[in-house]
Amino acid sequence: MTHPDDPIAAIATAPGRAGIGVVRVSGRNLVPLALALLGKVPAARRAIRAAFLDAGGVAIDDGLALYFPAPHSYTGEEVLELQGHGGPVVMQMLLKRCLELGARLAEPGEFTRRAFLNDKLDLAQAESVADLIEAATDSAARCALRSLRGEFSGAVEELVRQLIELRMLVEATLDFPEEELDPLDRADAKARHARLLQAIETALAKSRQGSLLRTGLQVVLAGQPNVGKSSLLNRLAGEELAIVTAVPGTTRDSVRQAIQIDGVPLNIVDTAGLRDTRDEVERLGIARTWSEIGKADVVLLLVDARAGVTKQDLELVARIPPGVKRVFVHNKTDLAGTVARLEQTQAGTSIHLSAKTGTGVDLLRAELLAVAGWQQGAEDVFMARERHLVALRRAAEHVAGAGEQFNRPELFAEELRQAQEQLNSITGEFAADDLLGEIFSRFCVGK
């Protein structure tokens, strides 16, 4: 059984060989462990060179040691950080020695979880630690760092402050029913309510943008064989990832590539051409194509610009799930003798381009950003997770519901109370243990 006060230890650097490796220890009263391992206790927050000793006093490694006394550390506990040579064997020997001295192996995310429990970070900031590590683009990294520094939490706290002020104004009538709100107070309450609802909607819009930076847009290239799906993947990726031939059915399995457009990550999946076939391997590839389409945010349905949208293409479109955005891409304009352009028709958006020459591909990139809902120059977005979006949406629903109960103060107040609970869940003032377990279990060990 693990205990929240146990000293914990883990290798904090990535697996493999490197010039430097770090073993981190956190817990209460690490002085005996430091004395046994280093022969001394380093001065607070000052790096010293030391030999890391095994049980017989023989050096395991020679490196730097830093000691952070509580509460002035990442976790809020005493922390000992050991920086040695980054070989896997050396790191494992050093970690084993820390475990021999009474520490236990840290669970995924346990260092950051302790930072949250010791009020060094709120829950939104703690989640942004993982988001910063996993950031796939420069924009995502900058957004995660802003959240780690507390910008998102500060915005949520401001919403809570406005909400509390409105609750105080309304609940005063419940505590003193003989004193009703005068016209000026009633007008003030309505104005505050309108401002609060607008502020939540603004925070939700910024959070949707940040969620896009975090998860990316899932884009599937689909269509009949030999319409240029692999050529378009190569063009978007800027390198030859997929084999391109004139032979239909060349792509048998899904080919994936992560790219970015203006800092927004996109996960592109090139799939097997959709057609009736007796080839068992190709049939398996087609089955995987439909599976990928079901998980997509947007499907780019490629057609040959010389033939246009055929009956077979329309049959394919009819099978795409209703919630998936679809864009017709008329490829091979260089062979059709047509110009690159974007059209809006009853069937939807159509883009004419040439994957071979690159003409019109910028139109497709711009359309993908539009489908994602990305706003150019959005530098103040919040790195948000799905649970944040859900909480903000529910808070907005409760605040909107309060507006419908303005003449019934007890119901108005109850809607506002529930809205506040939703907002508090974002920063962790209101969080169940199972939610914390789910969040921190996704972290890497050592963070």
C-alpha cells in the first residue's frame, strides 16, 4: 500500500543515453537519505559536486546534487535532485540506491500531484505541465506555458469572482425577504448577469482554440483509387512519405503524418482507395479506411478534376457519418486544364488544386484552418482539455438558465451556485479523487 507521505524517487529524464540524467527524490526529512548517499547535505538551492555512494561507500557516479527544503520546492516537500551521467545503467543504479534508502518508486505524475495537493499549483496548472511536455508545435508550447504560469486559472478565478458578487447581490433577498431589490439593484443584477455570461462565452471560445492546439485536427484523405491521395499527403507533409504510382490500389494500409499549419497541429491519414475488390489485403485496407473516417474531424474526399464528382463519389459521401465535415478536393487540375479555386455549392465546399504542382494547396490549408475554427493571430488562447470545455459549457448553461429565473431568486441563486461548482472544478477546488487519479495517471514517470 502506498502512502501520500512516502518519500518517492524516479528518473526524471527520458529513457536512453544522454550527457546528463536526473534522479529526483521528494518527501519529508530527506536528510538521512542525503547523508547516506552523499556523505553530506547540500546547502539549500545550491548545486554541489558530489560522489553518489552505494551501501559500501563505493561511488556509483560523480555528479551534481541540489537540495530544496520544504516548502520551497516543486512539490512543496523536501526535494533532492541528483544530476549524473545519463547512461541507463548508471541511472538505474542510482535509483536503486535511493529505493534502498527508504524511497519508493514514484507513480506516473506523482511529483506534480503532490505539487497540486500542497498548493504549489492548481489543477489547471498541473495539467498544463503535461501539455507543455507533449506540445507538438511552437504555438502549443507557448499556450501551455501561459497556462502553467496561471493565465487560464486567473481567467477562471475572475469568472468566479464576478459570479460570487452576483450571488451575494441576489442571495441577500433570500436572507432578508422583507427587503426586495430596488429598481437600481435589479438593473445592476441584470447588467452583471449579462457581463458574466459574455465573459464565460469568451473564455469558452479561447479554450476551444487552445484545445485545438493540444489535440490537433484529425484529417482523413479518402476517395476512389488513383485520385492522388498519396500525392496530396506528400505535398502537405513536404516529403515523400507515401508511395505514388499510376497503379490503382497502391496504398493498402493507412499512412499517418503529423503536420502543422500556422502552428495548428493536423494529423493527416492517407487511406486505401475505396472500391469493390476481391483482393483480400486491399479489402482489409478499405475496412480500415472506413474506421478512420468514423474518427475524423474532417474528410477530404479527393476526386479527379477531369471527371468531377461521380455517382460513386456521391455514394461514398452518403456513407460518411453526419457529424464529420467533408470537403471535395478536385485534384489534377494540371491535367484537366482548369484553374485552382475554392467553390461553395449545395453539395458543400470544393477546392480545385494540383497535388503534383502545388497549385491551390494554399487554399486547402486555409480551408482546413477554417474548418478547425482557428482564428489567425490568436495569441491569448487557453490550453484547455475536454473536461475544461465541458465545465465551461455547463457553467454557461447554468448562468443562462439563471437569466430565465430572474424573478424567482431562489432558483436564480441555485443556478449560479451550480455554475460556480463547474468553474471551481477546473482549478481543482472541487475535484474528486478518481478525477485526480485519471488526470495524473497520464503523466510520465518522474514528473
